[in-house]
Amino acid sequence: MQGLRPGVVLVLGGARSGKSAHAERLVEALGRPAVYVATGRAFDGEMAERIDQHKARRGADWTTVEAPLDLVGALDAVPPGAPVLVDCLTLWLSNLMLEDRDVPAESDRLCRRLDGWTGAPRVLVSNEVGLGIVPDNRLARDFRDHAGRLHQAIAALASTVHFVAAGLPLTLKG
């Protein structure tokens, strides 16, 4: 596996593509304590189980910070030099939409924080949702559009972009 360079890394993929596990391996290969910024919220038992599975897979070496809404604040609170894995941007977008937040403004705020980042790696995981059919309702189309715009903006400023399918990473940039 290629070494992780300083800067911003975007890891995209479909549901159950292996993107989170790939991102975790990238960060773990650095061999130093890392921070996992979790954006998911357990609204039901099934989601709580998914969160527990992710925690168990990571183990106790990770520091977990829950940031369902204030992602920039969570990134700003990370100790200098610590690598970060954010999982995931699409859950963060969902949370913003559920709370009726200004999604474009929050996305811009995140991109401004990440733009030009040259410190310890910031690995951002997100679901690629633009490969399917056009959703049949406004809310789903808005979500897809917010995700697509955010992915494009982060990919433009990232040093590395990976796309994961069937557990296999493909480097799109870097």
C-alpha cells in the first residue's frame, strides 16, 4: 500500500464497498495515534449496530470524536500532528439537512478549512451517490446534488483521491 502523504485525502465508494476499511488501513499504516471523527448518529438499532462494528474493527488505539454537525470544530480540536479520519461526509450532509442547516455554507466552511492543508493527513470518507438513477423526489435529489458538489470541491483541493469498489481501491488523483 502506498504511503499516506500529508494533506487531504478523499476516499469515495458505494455502500459496503470497503471504503472505510481502506481509509482505516491508510491511517493505521502511519503507525501513530489517530483521531476518528464520527459523523453518524444512531437513530435506530441497526445504525447503532453498524457504529459498534466500526468501533470494534478500529480497536482501542483510535481516539473517537463524535461530530454529527460541527465537523470544522472537531477538526480544529484535533491535536497538532495527529492524523484524522472523518467517516463520513454523506452522513454529515444528512445530519445537516435533518437539522435544516445551510448545507452550501457548511460545505464551503469545511472546504475553506481544508484548502491548503499540509499537516498530518486528513482522510475523508464519503459515499459516491451519483452513479445511480435520478432520485424520484426533491429531498433525495437535493441530497445527491449536495454530495456531488462537496465531493467535487474536496477532490479539487485534495492531494489524493481514491475510489473503492468491491474492496479494491483505485487512485483517481495523487
